[in-house]
Amino acid sequence: MQDTNPLGLEFETTDSNEVEMLVKVEIENFIYRSLGPDIVDKMMTKEEFSTRMSFQYSILLDLISKSDFESFKEYVCSYEFYVKSWTSKRIKEHFSSKSTIHDLEDKHLKFCIDHINAAIKKAQRENTDSLRTFVVKICTELGDKLAISQDPLDAIMVLNNVDQEQFVHWLNKCVQEMTESLREKFKNTEFETKLSLLHIKPENELFNTVIGCGQQCPFCKIPCDAGGEAHTQHFAALHRPQGLGQFSWENSNKLSTDICSCLVISDGYFRCSDTKNEYHPYKRYREIYPDWNIFPDGSLDASDYWKYVMNKYNEKFAKANDAKPADIPDSWKKITKEEAVKSLKKSFNIKSFIAEF
């Protein structure tokens, strides 16, 4: 089958389509390679993603604002999964306006097309002894950014014996039509689909960049406070009631309200799967968890935020952990939601609300 263009050039339809499809695929690959880092950069300009402290504060503020037990349970028990899911939702909300993502796509599409056109013009300015050499120069100039194979272009030249001027005219026309086709395709593609085509997952990159370490205290499940991944010891400035980390007293099966900093200087024992269900002294916890450094201080107390959460969801945490509700101190029962939020701000040294949820 022949496809005759306005210049009278005859191309095999399958070959010319293959060229257009090949270039389209490479442009799409480049754009989806570039959009991931773009999305990460855009999100990091938002205050809630600007620092690790802001990020943690925003998540905890959102949790207490929603007042949903299942969210709290998932955050405590599956911290990394919850944080990445939370981040993914924030990304979708931020890019809910199609113009935001379209601007980024257009920027990269323009870069690709400008790059292709510049490569064609540069090859035209240079003396070439054959059309094959001309094509090689174009592909070489495009380099790693658009790794376009010259094989389908070779096929057209061999089968149709076209000259350079005619070939350039066809190529320019092809690029122009392809640009409009791609722009229309991006316009009609849902953001969810675009996310699935990215070469990186923005929520993973943001987690690694802003949080860095996803390790949790083996007792209370508080996340490690050390930023980044370049640390050998995990620690947390302030631990939370161990009952939130599924620890209960063996003799009563009641959830524990004690915090790790006090227990590691006590004469108490713990046992779990990591100790092969054998009793082990809290004072020697590092024999089991050598990567964790829990600062021993009997004067430390849980924050009002976690006291409020423990009291509010005591029955539900107990049921979820096949335990009995903890004996909540009377002072914890008096803590209001407003006081819990105030405590949260103090813990993260927040002067004003970063975000309202």
C-alpha cells in the first residue's frame, strides 16, 4: 500500500507510521521521565513538604482533624504505607487543576520538538555525502535525551530512494503533526493514568527526600527522628504510650500507657517474636534492637497529643490488638482536642498552622 504526500513522495505507509510511532514513544518516554521529578519539585515548594518537621506535623494535624480511628491505626501500624498514601492524595489534590500538569507537559514537549528541529537544521548545515549520513547525524545529535533508532528511517530511504530535501520536508511535516497529536493525547489522558506511566513514584521520592528513614521504634512504633538515610542509629526525641504499638501487660492483658524512655531504665521485661517469645530485660533492649537508641529518662512523659489519642481510642486500640483497654490516668481524660493540637505545635516548634484540614 502506498501513501502519497503533497510533494509526490511515496512512502510505505507501514514504514512512515513506524517512524512517527517510534518518535512519539521516545517523546512520551522523555516526558514521563521528566514529569516525576517535576511533580516532586512542585510538591516540595508547599510548606507542608518543605521540611521533615513540617511534613510530620501536617500528617498528625490531618489525623486529629479527621478523627478517624482506622487512619490512626494505619498510621501507627503501617507508618510508611500510610505516609506514602497520604502523600499520593496530596499530589492528586494539588494537580487536580489540569492546567498545572499541562504546563509541565507542554514545557517538555516543546523541549523535545525544539531539540528535534535543531538537530534537523544542524544536519542540513553540514555537508553530507548521503541521506543515510544525514539521518545518522540527526540521531547522534538527539543523543541520550531522545534515543531514536535510525533503523525505520533507513527502511524508508532504502525502499523509496528519496533525496535529502524531500526527506527533510516530510520529516518536518511529520514532527508538526505529531506535536499536535501528542498535545491532544496528553490533554485527554487522566492524571491517574499519567501517574501510572511515570518512571518514578513521586510519593516514594518525597518520602525518601523529606522523611528519609521509615524505621519505627520496636515498642511504641514512633518513627525515627533521624533525617535522611545516612545514619546507623535510630532514635526518637519523645516516645508515645506503648499500647499504641500493640504492647500490653501480660498479667492483665491491658494496653500499656508507659513510654519507652521510662521502661528502658526500669526492672521490667518484655517478650515478643523478636525475643523468640522469651522474657528479656528492658535495660538490655539493645541486645535485641542494636540499631535503636532509646534515651533513658524517667522524667519524660508522652505528649498531650498521644495521651488524647490513647484515651479517645482506648477501646478500639484494645479490640484491634486483642487486648483489654488500658487504665487511662485521670489527667489524660481531661485533655481536649484543642490542647492536643497545641501540644502538637509545641512538639514540632510550629508558630502557626501550616495547613488547615
